[in-house]
Amino acid sequence: MQPTIKKRHSLNVWSAGFLLFVASTAIAASPEHQERHFTVKGHPVVVLQNIVNGRIEVKSSKNSEVIVSSTSIADKVAIDIEQVGDRIDISASSLSSSPLPHEVEANFQLTVDLMTSVIALDPDWQGGRYTRNPVEGLRLAGMVYYPWTVSAPYLDRLPAAQLAKEIEDNARAFANWDANSLVFRYAASRAHDVSGPFGGDLGAALGQIMAPTLVLPSASDRLLGVDGARQIRDGVKQASYAEISSDLGHRAARPAPGTPEGEFIDHQIRALLAKVE
């Protein structure tokens, strides 16, 4: 099993008008930068193999050159780039094992920025004033979003055919959205801060909640992490807290009926309702 992220890195891939980046907030140490240009004869294919074992392919027939620009912390993240015919393989691996809470929580903001950039660089986007929905950008946004919604152990145990199906299903689901609606939805979530009306005091904000509250994060959620949920638990006066034990990651909050995750959630809800009746 590959280790989890401790320090983030940025990885920019330019190909046929699309920018894919796995980037992050705040790099503290001196960054190591590299840029390489690749010429391809046919249709360029860019493959990203990242630390969450996700695999994304970007194909195009509009450009015969691929520019790969990456920035990483030399002692934290290793990035390898290799060309095999018309395929550019980019692999990023973490050299550290345990993320800090604020680093895990930043994954959501990172992912939203990534999805928005992929959509915005679709030529059909037209700065949001499109006449044709940028479906290809939406599809790529769905493919980028998918690995963050599950855990690394889940991806490790998933057969290749099922992984490909789930990525494609996510791409199709995103393609069904109106692009502006999707961008505005995630931008609102990204910018939301309950502590804002209280001068940035989260404790004061959570202290206003008097109702019995059930907090059920997924223990393997790497999109949102569990630190925020634990802060809610500590700040809400009548909070009940339990972590969903699952490798489904963020998806554990919406499990299929009859699954262990679904039964656990049902039990926790019934226990809360029994307290307030």
C-alpha cells in the first residue's frame, strides 16, 4: 500500500488546451521544479498515476506537444515522468506517511479548484458564457473528483474493470450537469465558513447550536477529513459522535441499503431519536 500525503505538491499537465493539476496550498520547504516538453506523432495520451492510486487519461488530437510542469518538495514528494510512445506517464509518490489535520481538510478546496480549472479550460466554456455545455471539461472534472471520494484501500481492492466503470460513471454523472450550476455549487461549498458571522470564532458559532446533533463522518474520508467533524463534536453542546468504519471514504455517508455502513448509520440515527423522544 502506498503511503498517504503529508506535504502537497503541484502537478501541471498541459495538453490540447486542458490543464490538469494536482496542486495544493502552502508549500513550506524549498520547491523542486521541473518542466519537460514531449512531441508525439499521433494522439497524445497523458496518464496520471498519483498517490491515491487514481488513474486519469487525457486524450486529444488537437496538439502534438505536451508540456509537463511540476513543483514538489524534494524530500516529501517524488515525481517521475516518462514517455512511452505517445503516452506520457506521470507518477507522484509521497515520501512521508501521516498527514496533518489541516492538510487533509485542504483536500476539498484543492479538489474544487482542480475541477473548476479543468472545466474552465474546455474551449466550449467561453468564460462561463457558453452556448454549448462544456461536456468534455465536465467529464474530466468527474474523473478528477472520483479518487478523492473513496479511500486508497478501496482503490487497492477494486478490480481494474470495476475501477474503470466507476470512473466512467462519475464522468457521465458530471457531464449531465450544467457547467455553471456545478461550478457555483462547489464554489459556494468551498467558500462557506460558519464562523464568519462570529469574527472567525468557530467555537462561538458552534455554541449557538442547542439542538441534539448527530455527527457521522467517515473514518476514511480524505476529501473532508475527520478533524472538522471532531471540532463540531467538541463545539456543539449536545453532540453525539461516531465515525463510520469503512474504506468507502467520502461515499460512506451515502451507502447502499443493507450494507454495514448503512446499518451503522441507521443504528446511530435511531439511538439519537430515542434520546430526544
